[in-house]
Amino acid sequence: MIHINITDLWLSNYVPILIYSTASQNNSNSGWETKAVEFFQDQLKERDTHTLVPSLNDVPLHYLKPNSLVKFRCLIQDMFDPEFYMGVYETVDPSTKTKMLRCGKYKDVTECGVDFNSRNTVTAERQTFYCVPIPGENPWVKEISSSCLTEARVVPSTSYAPSRQKRSYEEDDDMDTQPQKQREPHAGPHSPSEHHGNGDCKRQETEAPSSQTASASHLDLNFPLPGEKGPSCLVKVYEDWDRFKLNDTLEVYGILSVNLQFILSMETAEEQRVHSPPASLVPRLHMLHAKPLPHNNPLLPSAALEDNSAFLSSTLSEMASVREEILSYFTHVLLGDALAAEYLILHLISNVYSRRDVLPLGKFTLNLSGCPTVASYTERFYQIIQQLVPSSHYLAMSLQNMNQMRLVPKKDYVANRLVSGALQLARNTSLFLDETQLEQGQLDTTGVRNVTALGNLISWQKVDYDFNYHQMEFPCNINVLIASEGRSLLPSDCQIHLQPQVAPSHLEESLSSIHMHPQASSQLNKFRIYLSMARLLDYSISDEVTKSVEDDFVDMRKDDPQSISAEDLHRMLVVARLLSLSLGQTSLSRDSWLRAKHIEMLRRSRMEQHKCVNGNEP
Amino acid sequence: MSSPTSTPGGRKRGRNTNPPTPSSEDPTSPPSQRRRGQDSSTGDLMPMPTSPATDMLSPAAPQDTSLFSSPRPSVQPNEVDMSSPLMYGTPMRGTPARQRPDLGSVRKAPQVDLHSEPPSTDGAVASEPNAGQRLVIWGTDVNVGTCKEKFQRFLQRFTDPNSTEDENAGLDLNEPLYMQKLEEISVVGDPVLNVNCRHVQSFDAELYRQLICYPQEVIPTFDMAVNELFFERFPDSILEYQIQVRPYNALKTRNMRSLNPEDIDQLITISGMVIRTSQLIPEMQEGFFQCQVCAYSTRVEVDRGRIAEPAVCRNCNNTHSLALVHNRSVFSDKQMIKVQESPEDMPAGQTPHTTVVYAHNDLVDKVQPGDRVNITGIYRAVPMRVNPRQNNVKSVYKTHIDAIHFRKTDEKRLHGLDEEAEQKLFTEDRVQTLKELAAKPDVYERLSSALAPSIYEHEDIKKGILLQLFGGTRKDFSQTGRGNFRAEVNILLCGDPGTSKSQLLQYVYNLVPRGQYTSGKGSSAVGLTAYVMKDPETRQLVLQTGALVLSDNGICCIDEFDKMSDNTRSVLHEVMEQQTLSIAKAGIICQLNARTAVLAAANPVESQWNPKKTTIENIQLPHTLLSRFDLIFLMLDPQDEAYDRRLAHHLVSLYYQSEEQMEEEFLDMAVLKDYIAYARTYISPRLSEEASQALIEAYVDMRKIGSGRGMVSAYPRQLESLIRLAEAHAKVRFSEKVESIDVEEAKRLHREALKQSATDPRTGFVDISILTTGMSATARKRKEEVAQALKKLIQAKGKTPAMKYQQLLDDLRGQSETAITKELFDEALRALADEDYLTVTGKTVRLLA
């Protein structure tokens, strides 16, 4: 117990001190600083140390100590210009005239009495990223990841109630406890002796994830999606900033800096507001280490799958059975349509795994047509998806939304920032387009542009950001699911018409039962792990199967050249890939190929049928 | 402006009159400067901290240094005035000097005698025995005298016989270039001399190094040198101000992203796009003080953003009696300009960087937002203060560039003079690789297969697009009245949906630097050409250019060409042959260059290609437009087993091969890009004698094919296409000469495209008139026959003045052995109406005469 406490202390407080002191004292031998950082990075990789670091996502800012180590799970929303700072500088004590070398790294402000003419001054360069919490991250992800954290921290002190209960209690009488707590973080520079386990734990526990953003509302924090909450952060990057790209998701470990006053600069007020917002709202984080996140599912180990063979093998063996469960669940949700459920699974685990010049491979946009418009079916359907995928967004394609929403990020040259739009999403976010909301009417210029942007997103998996004088293309990896009545006006990789097995008269009833169907949380977690896992698996096709696929294609063409085109083969290969992965198989087997062919055939025949009924499809 | 009277008289520039300058060991010299002196002795570039070393010698005084760039450590002004060799404020035959705020407070730098240290610049300096030559400007290794002499020598001797710059148009290239420019100055009276740094470098590398490293000191020296020379040469000329030297094209830095702390205080050139300009900021240069007691006035120069207000009046000795008189003080103009990295320079997945640039005096308002510029200037960094009342500073510097020279890079696109601005710099290695590649016999095949490797087969189409990427040679016949000759190859792809036409277009759009991608449905005529817009900020009318103008010198990819409205399509007529775009709208009448190649894709009208119909009938495009395409390809599903197998293999491998494997097989996209860029800039092939002969033969042959059947199968437009294709093919080989193999390939490709698109489905013959008149010769013959049959029918009916339309059609159908469509019948009627034989009104047909 005590051991954990010490580690905890050490991590959040000692690391910055260690780094500062090694850097400044041993400037001549600058290897020291890198060693300290390296040592620290190793510490993070090993064991579960990283769970001990408080996270900006969960802990309100005013409970965190300045200059302590924190982590932040975020998306790079904007990249500012690089800045030059004093890497090493010398200070002169006005009374004693003694000179001292100091390190400017990982800090925003210098000490007093800087000797500007010192020959020891070293100017260095760093880059600033504007980071926001991962857009569309679903509540369950936040809940689980914050509970993981608090569990670790709550363990040492038995005198406190478990965090969840405590939190709800907190929320009830916020008024009483708040003032008392707030005194502490403002107590100025702490000496290490001040931080005893109890004080720290208390601060941890009293976190209230939702209570913090009320004050932030007047400042536009530039979140991609409307109604998002959470802290945004200016992350200062000291090394290798070229390896980061816009819209990357990262877990940043760094030193928190909040003690900043206003800064005089000659830019316009808007620019000032954006580039140096009050540190109490947008804290600065000096990056020590950043971990790219391949996914943001807290139920999965964050390390690469290969390193975690035990986890991998245990889930792989279960996959087929989980698939059965999830299939029956989806069948139920989709009103008894098993084929649509099958396609829904494939869609949810799809992923752009590679690009061939302009062609993204592996995308699988699903158009679910024939959605009932009664009893807000699509919304309920989305709520279910929301429960299963780590991040998602519901976009009602109403005329008003299309004509008014900002989908494509746009550069604001006055404030010199990239104003975010709803299509600036992290990889593997599920974007749910509800076309049933679309009514007749006229799209204006913005509307046409928005629809074009959606079309581009679906066909090429890219978004052209608007830089006013030119456009810039940013590749993305977003799973788009379109729910519509007839065929969608947007392109899609695959269209399936829903065939409810429920009589229209019972539709209402069975719809309401979907929502009522409570899923045990262990069951839900199983589904969540399954969907994220399937996406991360590797996949290959053996030469043998390649041959038989080729033969199949040639045979099919021989019978009826019109029946299958190159595009169909493209789709079938994707379906086969996703089908294998959904079964936990990492290479294509003959069976899976046949099965893929089979469900494709079923789907196509259903489309023909539908065509005959409708008679207006091209 | 510093008037002649304000400077102490009798002090001429020149080293010999200088009082002894403090040696570098002088205790008052600040450490950073001492540092520079020592550094220069080791020949290193100066290390970083020099610039941010602002004056913290008087830390108590709160001031906003951020507005002013890299000030020198404070030295007593009068002491400096006496010692500075750079006081070029001295009247030069009555011509006043103008201050250069772009260089900062340069005249404060005194000279330093280097004789106590081993001089590093011995090579240049020691050869001249003059002791004064050992004096260098404090903190640098610049000796004013030597530097001046060198520069004068440069001006007098430098010639650039191979100059291609448009600025030098009209100058005799074999005479000293800059002397001619000085002459120009004496005539025009614009006292600015732009100096290409590359010229300086080729003339004297050492001088160039000094210019780059110590621009603040060297440029005033240049100013002095040029003025001395100028007034010696043209003693009678009257200039408003003394000449200022504006260097440009410093090779230090090209890209904004590569700016780093080492560039601070150096002369750099970066390229970028102006995104915002501020209002004009008046900046005080000189304060005018007047004594309230005795009305004695004095002037005080601004020193690093501060005016040392005189405490005591020198005339009446009253203290604190002087007041600043604003409207007699001297101000200079200043403007903040934000420049953003040009999109081409950026790595994928990152956002563009921006830099602040300050323009001074006449450079203010030289550029507008949206302009592409090359900026030469001095890179500065100044620390920011957290709070003016506090001493601790934010550990971040603010950086900006003091502009010395702007050069718009897109200006030329309007004039269409040359492509120098777009010249990409290729390293020697790269050129070598490219040339090696070009020397390979199968380079053409290699490149075409590297094009869009994810798209299967369609070899000829890829080859066609490849030739389009290279383009023909631009020829100018404006002397003979014909105007420019189109060099761009236009291509139309048509075919079944789902044959990856769009993908091909996307690929091309991503490959070429100046590509535009539009969709026929989504673009209006306005979006393609240009429109006039009121700028919301300035309320000025601005001409916004559309896709076709933006892709000048590039490729405009137009998808869903068939879905474009006729109105929109009509603007393409001019662009596709004349390569210009005329606008007459909102009082703006102009002609813009649109030398763009068009790559269009069209779907057949009936969603599936109907092999029984001609191209025109299938895509329903006006033949006037079709004939402007050099190559028209059909992208059809070939439907044969071997093809299917290869296609399947290709697709499957696409889905399982790793990225590396694929890359091994094909050329890198970057190499392809460079290859094309290199060929486009450096290679302009000309027809050889035998190639011309081959072309003539080919053309005659093409005409002959048709003439046998009474058809014309080639028009001069086809000959022009052939020439363009042959030239492009020569470019692919990096050959300066079009040879017969180029013509062979052009012929083959042209024939292939023709075979696909201009085959008359009724006869199976190639018939160019399908494209030129929209109707094949057989169809025309058939029309004629039907008309004759109809006439006979009517004549057989005897003298009936009017007939029912439907009745006539039925009769004709009953009589004819071939099927007669309604269209055919209508056409026949029209033909007879043209002969004034009959007239059709509504549903009745009336005979005339």
C-alpha cells in the first residue's frame, strides 16, 4: 500500500523536479536530461505505472497541482506555429550577483533576473499542438477509464468509500465541499513533503467529471462536435513533432503548467485569445512522452496486441461464440433481419488499413435502407451503437443541419486557427448519418458543400479542409453508417434493405422493446471488446485461396459478364476480409470466401427484389 | 527623415576619419558582441543567442521591446555617432538618405579593430596593407572598406549572359548587368536597386556569406557603395532619396518549415502565401522636441523603440522644459503581414505554418492577401514579457521577418512570360537519377505503368494521360497573328460506370502540382471561370478565379462531364483551343490565361455504353467540343477470360500485399512527380526533319484512308494533336528532338484512341467525321437516301398541297425496306425543307411552289 503511495508521489511530483534539476545542473553534460526522460519513459512502459498518473480527462483541472505529471487522452485538433524559447539561460541574483544556469524546458515562464547577454543562453525550438478530448467519445469509455484510474488510487486508504458512491454524493451537495477543496490547489509551490498520501487521494476521489466545464462556455474551445465537454489543452512538444499528424489520437504524459498570467503580444485580440487562452481554462502540458493510441477502448490493453499474447489468444478463442451472441442481439435490434445484422457487424469492424495511391482499402460504408420512420427508430438504433463503440457521432441529415452545420474544418486567418467541423474526427469513429430526417426542400450553398464533403468522405475517406485560398486534403478513417428510407443520396460501399420480420402492426411495440432490453454490463463489455479486437487483427490471404478466388471470379464472369464487375469483386474481397476477421480468423479460408459470396448473393437478390417492388431504382 | 542639417557636418564616411574605435577587449562592450567578434575569428557562423540578447542592461526600465527588432546593446548615442562608419545620412550632393527601418538600428554599430586578434579574413584583408582595413564592424567580420570595394567591383563587372529573368528584359546581357540598372535608375528615378544574391554568390562567395550572416551591417555598406558609384557616374541625376540596395533570392532558406534558431538575424528568403495584412502602423523614427521656455527645438532619434527625452534644454538650460511635437516628428510606415506556407511545401497530415512579416516604408501595401510571394528579409526573435511591470519574461521569443524585398511569384502567371517561378530546385543527385531513368529504353512503359498502379490495365489510356502530363512544346505564333499554339493535350475518357474513371482522375489530380478537380454536376460556369466578389473587409471588388484559371499550367480534371450544363460547357470552347478565358462581367473585362490541359470523364447517356451507337450518340456532347479533345478513350469492360483472370489477380493482390511489396514493383509517386516536373521545365523538344516528314506522311495517310470511301478521316486539328503527342513523347525520353519513334508512338496512340471512339458502328470503319460533324459519313448518306425516298413518295402522291405528318411517316415506313425511325424521318423532312421543297407546320406538311 505504502509502496503505491510512494510511486504515486514520485510520479506526479518528483519527475518534474528531477527533470528540471538534472537539466539545469548538468547543462554541460546534456546527456543527463535525456537520461532522466528516458528513465521516466521506461517507468511508464513498465508495470501499470501509467494508471497512477492522474488524467486530465477525468480529474478537474483545479484538483491538479501545477507542475505535476498528468496524462491526457486527446486528439490533435490544430497545430500552431513552432516557437523559440530559452532552452538554457542564466539568472543573476540581484543581491549576491551569483549566476546560475537554469533550464527553460518544460516551463512557460523563466525565473526572475534573466541575464540576456549570457553567452550560455541556448535558444531551442518547440511546437505547440492544440488538443481536445477525443471527439464523440462515448460515456461508457469515460466511465470505465476513470474508474480504472480511481480504483488504483483509492486502494490505499480504506477509510474512504468507493469512488462512484463518493462521486454521486459529491454531486448532491457540491456547495458544501467545493470551497474547502479549492483552497488546496492554490496553495502555491509545494515542497515534496507536503504531499502525503491522504491529501492526494482525497483530491483524487472528489473528482466530479461533469462539474468542470460550466465556466468554459464563454470561450470557444473549438471542439469538433457540438455539445462536447472536457478540457482542451495546449501541448508543447519538444522532440520529433514531425511524427505527429493532425487528428492523431494520443495519450500525452506531461508536466502541467497553469500558473500563467496574461502575455503581451502584438497580435490581434482574436489571435491572442486563441493562442494564449487563460491557463485556467486551457492548461499547458509540456510533453514528456506521448503514446499513440491505436484505439480508445479502455477494456483493451493499450499496448500493441502482439505484446499481449495471453489476452489475444483468450479473446480469439471466444470470438466465434461472441459473434453468435452479438448477431442475435443485432438481429433483434434490426427487427429480426439476420442478414442486415450480419452486415452491421462487418461494418462496425471495418477499418481503412491501407491506401493505394488514392484508393482507400478496407472501408465499408453501409447504407441501411428501409428504416422504419416510426417511434424514432433510428435514434434508438444509434443509442445501441453508442453503447458498443468507443466513439461515435449522430448526425441528423435534416435540411437545417445540412444548411447550417459546419462539417468541414476551416482556417480562420484572423484568429489564426483551424476552426473545427463535425468531420474532424478521430480514426474509427462511427458516424451515423440519419437520412430519415431529411425532408424536401432546398439545399443552399453550404448544404451542397456539406453533402459533397460527406460524399468525398465516403468515397475517398478524406476531408478537404478549407484554407480559404486553397484546400488541403486530410485522409481520415471514419466508419459511416447511413440510415435511410429509400436508397441514400450519398454513395455507399454496400446497401442493404431492411426487411423487418415483425408485422407492421407490432412494429411500434417491438421497437419499444428494443430499448427496454437491458444488457448486462458484462455482456456489453464482451461485445465492446469483440468489436474493437476484430478491427485490430492482422489479415492475409494465402496463395492457394488467391487462386481459387481468381478462378471463382473468372467463372462468374463466364456465366454472365454483367453479373459481376471489378467493383463487385472489390466489395466481395472486403466482405470476405471482414467476415474472416469477425470470426477471429486472420487469414481467408475457402469457407469464409464462400460464405462471403453467399451473403453477397443474398443481399443482391434482396436488392433485385426490392427493385421490382419499387420499380424506380436505376 | 533625417534631414541633412541634423547630422553633424564635415563627417564624411570613410575609415580614415574615424576616431579610434574601442577594441574588442573594451570593458563596456557587452558580452554578446564580444562573442561575435571572437566567433568571427574562428570563421564560424555566429551562434544563436545574439539576437535575443536585447538590452537587459537596464532591467528596471519597463518597455515593450516586442515591437522592435533585435536591438543592439545600448551604447551612448553620441559616441556611436562619431565612430560609426555607417552614418550614411551624409548628404550626397543634396540627395537625402532615407532611413531603413527594415534593417533595424544599424547605424549604432561601431567598428572594432581586430589587430589584437588573429584575423580570420586574412585572405581578403591582409593583402591590402592599409591598417584601416583591419577595422571591422563590431560583432562581425565585416570590414566596411573591403566590403564596399568588393561590392562596387561586383556592380561594375558582373554580367549574366544566360539570364532569363523577366526583370532583365531589354538589357544587354553581355554588359555589366547592374550598371545598366543604375542607368535605368538615373532615368526612371526610382532609387531602389534589387540585387540577386545568387549573382553575388557566383561573383564573390565570401561577400555573399557576409551578406547572409550580417545583413544588418552589410546592406548599409552596399548602400554606400552604390551611391558613391552612382553619383560618380551620373553626377547630374536627381533622385528623391539615395539608392537603397534590396537583395533577394538568398538561398539560405526556401521553406518556412525549415526556419530554425540558427537563422535568426540572417538574411533569408522564404516563399509563402500572404493571408492577412494589417492596417498601416505609423512608427516614430525621430521625435521633435521643443523647449516650452525658449522655443529651441531639437530632434531625437528613436532608439530601439524608445526616445531619450532630453531632460535639459541645451539653449536655455531649463530642465524638463522640452515637449514632444507630434506633427513635426518623423514617422515611417509599417505593416504587419502574415504569410503562410505554400501548400506544396507541406508534409501530408500537418497544418501550414505562418510567419509574421513586417514591411516598412514603400514595401507597405505591396502585397495583398492571397498573393504568392518570395520574401527576402532578416529573421528576428525578441523575448516576450509576461507583464510590463514584471521582470520575468515568458521563456518564448516572438519571431518575425523584417522584409527587405518582396517578389510575387504568381504575377507572372497573368503575364505568361515564363515558368521560372515554378522551377523546382532539383538536387544534382535527383537530376542524375532522373536522367538515368530517362536513359532506360523502356522508360515510357515504366512511367505509364507507374501511373495509378491500383487501376488495372488500360495501358493505352495511361499512356495517353502520361503524355498529357508532359504536354507538348509551347509555341508562340503571335508574331504571325495566330497567337499561341496550344501545347496541352486534352483527353476525354468515356465508358461504363464503375470502370474507375473517377479514380484515374483523382490520381492525376493528386499527382500534378497545379491540378484542379471538379465534378460536372457540382460546378457552374462561374465556378470554372472567374467571378467578381466584394471583399467583406475592404469592400473592394475582387476577381476570384475558378478552377480553369487556377489550373493554369496544370491539369483540370472534370468528372461527370456529361452532366455539366450546356452553359457551363460552352466556356470550355475557348479554353480548350485558345487557352484563354475572356471575362466581361461587373465592369471587369479581361482575358485570363488558362493554359490548362483538360482531363474529362463522361458516362454514356444510357448508363451503359451502347456499342451500336457512335460516341456522340452515346455521350450526347456537342461535336464542337469533342473535336477539341486530342484523345478520346473508351473505358469498357473487355469481357474476356484472360483479362478477367489478370484483373482478379490484380485486385486480390491489392488486398493482401503489403505496402512495401507494392512499392517495389512500381515507381515511387514522388519520382514520377519530379520526373514530370523536370521534363516540363527543362525539356522543350523541336521537330527534327525526319519527324516532320513522318508527320506529313501520317497525315496524308489519314486523309487517304477516308478519301477512298468519300469520307474525310483527318483534319488539321488531328495533325496538331499528332505533333503535340509526338513532342510529349520526346519529353518523356528527355530528348530535345522529336524523332520518328515519337511520331510512331503518337500515331499509334492516336489511332488507338480513334479506333475506340470514332469507329462507325454501322460500318466498322474509322471515321473522324463522327467527331468533327457529329455524324458519320454513312449516316449522312443514309439521311440523304431517306430524303430522296420521301420526295419520291410525295411526288407519287400527286398534287396534294398538304399532308398529315403521321400519315406520311406511316407511308414511308410501309414503302421502305429498312426501319425508319422518327428522328430519321424528321431529318429527312428538314433536309427537304432546306431545299424549299416543303414546310412543316405542327402536324401538317405543306408543299411549296
